[in-house]
Amino acid sequence: MWAELLPVGRSAASGGYRRFAWNSADAECRAWFEQQARDRGLTYELDRNGNQWAWLGDPAAPGAVVTGSHLDSVPDGGAYDGPLGVVSSFAALDELRARGAQFTRPLAIVNFGDEEGARFGVACIGSRLSAGVLSREAAYELRDADGLRLPDAMERAGYDPTAIGADDDRLARIGAFVELHVEQGRCLAEGQPVGVAGAIWPHGRWRFDFHGEANHAGTTRIEDRRDPMLTYANTVLSARKKAKLAGALATFGKVAVEPNGTNAIASLVRGWLDSRAADERTLTELVAEIERAAAERGERDGVRVELTRESYTPVVDFDGPLRDRLAKLLDAPVLPTGAGHDAGILASAIPTAMLFVRNPTGVSHSPAEHAEEADCLAGVTALADVLEDLACQ
């Protein structure tokens, strides 16, 4: 399974992946998922939000145990973030069948769409829509870099966008969701291939618009310039400093410039801030301080600054009894994480938990992302043990 997925959406130039929502690579991944389901005699289903489901047992029965993750990527992302969870879910089912496990609850494997938010700017769109965290109206307003709306992109890919929205009936039939994911950091030590998630830091994405004045780079005096690039650069440095002082994280990882000419002073710079902290108060204060610093520098530079919050996820404490049950069953450490996941979105609606597979480098969202095969296999065994404990009692 892993070998089949490796070439899909991979850039020959960077070695990273460009599996974005509703593009051709995404379509290949979706076809792969459907084939895996049918090869195992599972009931394949596409929900109203474009999420894919593979069912063992009656999808309409209550108390289902669900596992899975996502198959899309960030720009030039790694192979493990998301796909490891989906591949491991199918492998865990194979392991349980080899054990002769007798299921007393329906079991499902899911591939949530557009988890990374690389195309439309909002993370976990598939699970947010299902949980009612993202409204149909708001989803319809999302556009990619080319101005194409989300529903139009879905329609071009052959899906009907008219039904997207909260999927309360489906979620009400789920008793537990367990997502396996590669660790995005280095908390797991030698001899600890698998960990259990404790909580997800609150996090969000904010767009800073720096409005200046376009002009000629070779003829405009320094004192006559209203250069938004200066304000943007100062804001990037300020965000790093303030985040370090707060014990939090702040990253400007995406920027767009107009008119984007080498010999032109920019008229507009857009910078996207990703910020995370251990608690919501710290995060709120940090973003406010970054905004204040940007505005103060903008006043000096003759640049107007606007801030738009594009997405936000509050702190997620995974279901306590389920988390503790898994940690005891696997004798695994409980870890915090600063990364968002579909399991974190669904936690407000159903009991959720996460397993992490050790990443020896700690690198993620990069082609260097890695997990050793032995640890991946340990993750499959751990997930199989968890699913057997939850769905075979």
C-alpha cells in the first residue's frame, strides 16, 4: 500500500508532495482509497462533504468505531503526514482479520478531505463541515489562489457541492474515533515507538494585509516611499521575538506581493500568520501584540495594516476516559501536540483519541519527514490492539 501511494502527487524537483484538495493527485489518492475498500469487501461510501468511508458492518448501526486520517498534503510536504494513518488503518484491519477478531460493533476507515487547507486556506475542511464548525455559507465563500470557489472546485472534480454541511446523523452513530498520525516533533524517546495524544494546543491562521503605494524602485526617494514590504518584514521579526518571550509559536510561512515586480515598490503585501500556544489566553494576547507591533510600524512607514482571522481552533482535550484507556492498554506515554488534526475537530462532537508514531528527526511538513519501518509496524499493531479493544468486546 505504501509503495502504491509514494509516487502520487510527488514533485520531481523537491521530492515533496502536492496533493491539494480536488486536484488530480487528490483524485488519484481517492481512487486508491476506494480500491482498498473494495478489495477488502468493505462498503464504500462518499459523504455529503466529500469524505470517503469504508465500512465493515452496518453503517447505519450505532456505536461504530472509526479510524483513519487524510491523504492530502501541504505544499511540498512529506509522505507520512496523513497517509500513514490511512495506510495503517487498512493494515490494522488486515491484522485483525488475521487474528480472527469477532467484531461486535461496526468498524469504519475514513479519509477526510482537505485536512491541510493548502488550497483554500482553512485546515480540516472535511471534518469542520461534518462537525458543523464550518458552515455551508462560509465554505461557499472560500477561494483558492486563482479565485476558484470551493464548490466550483468540487464540481469540476465530479462531486456535487450542494449538500455540504453538518453531518449530525452520521456523527451520532460513531462511538469513538481514533486517528493514528506520524509524530510531528521529537517527544517519543528510544524504545517508545508509539504515544497517545493528550491535548492539542489552540491554534489559528491570520492574514495580515499591508497596504502601501506602488512606485518605481529606481526613482522614488527613500523618504517618499510607502513600502509595505518594510512593515511586513518588521512584523515577521516582531512575531518571532514575541512568540519566544511568550513560550508560544508564530510563523509567517506564506506571502503574496502585488505587483510583484523586481524593480517596483509593492502596493500590497499579504502575509499569513500561523500561531499556536499552550493556552487560549496566551495565544490571544500574542496575536494582539503582533497586530499592535505591525500597526505601529505601519504608521511609521505610511502603510495601512488590516488583520483577518481566517481560522481558529480552541484548545482540544481529547476524551479523558478514552485517552487513559488507550495509554493503559498500550503502556504508552501521553503527549501534547501543537499540530491540528481531524480528531481535534471532531472532539467537540464525539469521543476521539490519537496515536503518534515516532519520528526520529522531528521534521514534518517537509520531504525530510520520516518514520522507521519498524516503528510504523509497531503503530499498526498498536492500532489493531486499540480497535480490537473497542470494537470486539
